[in-house]
Amino acid sequence: MILNKPKQRHYDVVILGSGPAGITTALELSKDPALRIAVIESGLLEPHPTIRTLANVDLNGDFPPDYFPMHTQRCFGGTSTIWGGFCAVLERRAFTAQEWPIPYEEVDRWYPAAAEIIELPEKAYRQPTDAIEGTSELVYKPFYLSPPVRFNEKYHAFFQHDPRVDLVLGTTGTRLVSRGRRVTALELRDSLAPRLPPTVVSADRFVLACGGVGNPRVLLLSDLVGQMPVGLGLMEHPHLYAVAQMFLDRDRLPISTEKDPRVVHALQLADSYCIERGVLSFSADFNVEQMAPTVLLGKRREMLLTPVTLRTEIAPDFRNAISSSDQRDYLGLPLPRVDFHYRYRDLALEGWQLFGEALLRSGLGRPSVLQPEFKIRDGGHLMGTTRMGHSMSDSVVDSNCRVHTTDNLYVAGSSVFPAGGASNPTYTIVAMALRLGAHLASLSGGNAHG
Ligand SMILES: Cc1cc2nc3c(=O)[nH]c(=O)nc-3n(C[C@H](O)[C@H](O)[C@H](O)COP(=O)(O)OP(=O)(O)OC[C@H]3O[C@@H](n4cnc5c(N)ncnc54)[C@H](O)[C@@H]3O)c2cc1C
């Protein structure tokens, strides 16, 4: 049901935030007919100019002033209402290098179900990469395009008709109330009535699904930080648009002759190469529209000539952080302070040079320039601020996405990514939310934590 305040005082699971992470967790949990679930969303069915300002931040560093207005949506469906639909599985490298504390298979097994939700072709998970004959240093790893699925449109009827899953709109979660290791209640404010006193809703389990800034913000407001690196290690995907051109031997690329509008071609440094050289993941888009004459390895020939856009990985750096500002929003809550610097120029150049050298060694092609001029742009992907790990000294959530210091508080979304690879995050966010939903459903009926 769609409501403007919770219908009951207590639910089995309360999920805060109705973007892809929150909605997917609710969908998976709703398969258990015994569970009563509430999804609580700060915004309304459509964006509202006043509520929108609740996503304001106190910004310091490299993000441009319009970064947050352009990259946050406070409404039902969250940022899926404006996302571009680029999808690819996360690189295995991050798991092999044990940056993620779970094996890759733990995420991989949820990619097929996630593909159904965001309407990707089977190839997106059955064959996410193709080897290229004659080189082990480069792989073909395309992006698959979701239509893009707008979660608000696709799941409106589900919330309207399911009597066990309440969607509560126009209601902002401000603070979690705890007793010992248990979170007992969530404090709520009417998003459009700042003078009304707060109410509370209680639950057996709570899930934060408020995005990469919203998740650590609620933990900070709830004083649930302790020794954990809450808010630390913010990552983005630096995008370098049309950074250079490259020539490619079309006949050696594992691409079909038929144009597929759901595929964006890309080459990557292979995971094994990145591990060997200690470099981060790095993806280079190309298109197949134009052929041009060139000279490669002393031979004159016709090759594909294409502009290149790079999507790249940055390492988590605890100086990039979300903390509490002394500025406040109209509900009286401290704004999140965002400190972020890319510190990436040299790494991007190194990555591009390694990529160019691998291209030349393979005989597959060559870059137009090895020292390009470039400007780093953002991708709207905020990751790593409630990172997953083994203990509270290095992370905020455990391998089941449970906040270390609690028995019943969980986090969904890319804030749990301890390494973000070079793939857009939403496919993995949805896969991980399915995994979390299934885990929470498996706990229902008992009070065990896990
Ligand atoms: C312009 C743009 C293009 C993008 N393109 C791509 C792409 O091509 N591919 C890709 O993979 N990703 C893309 N992304 C990123 C993608 O949109 C996000 O990864 C995804 O939406 C994150 O899902 P989420 O549910 O974790 O968070 P969100 O979608 O941000 O949802 C969080 C929800 O929580 C609500 N909320 C926040 N705080 C509170 C609170 N205190 N109380 C109640 N509710 C709260 C918000 O209103 C929002 O509805 C793009 C993003 C942008 C901005």
C-alpha cells in the first residue's frame, strides 16, 4: 500500500529509502508471506522542490557545485528516475585481491535475477567478457544497457497492491534509536511539516538504503559510529570523456557485424594484468562507425578509428569522506559535509599508457596519443562510505551487510562496496540487495543475527 505515514507501529523489516537498493531488498523479502515490510521514503511520487533541498550537502573539494543537485533524486525510485542504464558486472580482480571480504561467486550468483529486474540480456551475466585472440593483457568487456528501468514506474503497482508491503512517502528517517546492540526504533519526520514533532516506527530489523551519502549520514546522526570508519573512503568513477582516439583492428574484435543498440563496446586491461602490475581497473569505450587509413607496425591499412571515453577506478582514500557539517537543513538536521579530491591525474595517465602499450604489443591497434590532455568528470556513482570488511577497525558492515556494532541494522547500496572497480554500480547494487533480502528472509522467525 502507498501511504503518507506508517500504518502500524511495528514491522518485521523497515527499509529506509526507495531507490534500486531499497526496492529490490523489499521485493526479495516480500517472497516470504509471513513478513510485514515498510519502505520509508523521504520524497513523494514526483520530485518536490522543497524536499529536494534535503539532499543538499556542504561541499568541499573537486566535485562541481551542481554535482549533488544533478546526481540526487529525493523521490520514489531514487536516482533510478534519472540513471543512464549502463551496466556491467564488477571486475573479479577486486575479489581476488581480497578487497571484498566475500568470494566473487557470492555476488555472481545474484546477477541473473538482477538482470531480470533491470531488464538486461542474458549475455550481461553469461558472458560478461570475451578473450581477444593474440593477447592476454586486454579483454573485450562491453556495457549492456538497461532500457533504463525506472524503479518507480516498474514497481508502483507492486506497492499499490501488496497488502504486506507499505510504501510510506514524504517521510524522512532522521535517527535510529538503540538499546545495547539492538536498534529498536527509527525516528521519522514529515518531510513537508518541519514543525510537527517526530514519530517513531519500530522493527525487528532495519535496512538503510539511502544512497552513498544518505547511509553514512543516518549512522552519523544516530551516533552509531564508534571505532568504525563511517563515511570514510568515498569513491567515484572518474570519467574521461573523448580523452583520445584509437585505431583498432576490427577483424580481431569479438563483436558481431550487426549493430546491437543495447551494447556499448569497451576494452579493458585484463584482471590478471591489473593484479600482476598492481593497477586499478580501467575501461575504454569505443564505437564501430568509422574506418580510416593508418600505419600500424610498419604496415599501411584500414582500421577502425574511434574516440575513447575512459571509466576508471579509484582506490578508497579515507581523506575522501562524509562527515557532519555545522550547516543544517530545514528539518534542523546537520547537512552532510562532503570532502572529496580525485588525486587521480597521474594514475589515469599511467593507466592510459599501460593500456596503449598493451594495445600496441597485441597488434590490435594503437592510441592516437599517450599523454593526452584531459579533464576528469564524475559519474554520479558514490561508493564505499559504509564499506564491507572483517572487523570494525577496517569497515562498517560485515559480509552480510550488517553494521558491526549492532545485531539488527543492515546497509544496502554501493556504500558497502570496499572497492568499486570500473563498472557502473547499479547492476551490482541490485544483485547485492537481492542477496541481502534473501539473507534477511532466512533470519525471519528467529532472532539470530548474521
Ligand atoms: C545522472 C545519473 C546517471 C547514472 N547512470 C548510471 C548508469 O548508467 N549505470 C549505473 O549503474 N548507475 C548509474 N547511476 C547511478 C545510479 O543511479 C545509482 O547507483 C543508484 O540509483 C543507487 O541506488 P540506491 O538505491 O542505492 O540509491 P538512490 O537511488 O540514491 O536512492 C536512495 C533513496 O533514499 C531516499 N532517502 C535518502 N535519505 C533518506 C532519509 N533520511 N529518509 C528517507 N529516505 C531517504 C532518497 O530520497 C532516494 O529515494 C547514475 C546516476 C546519475 C545521477
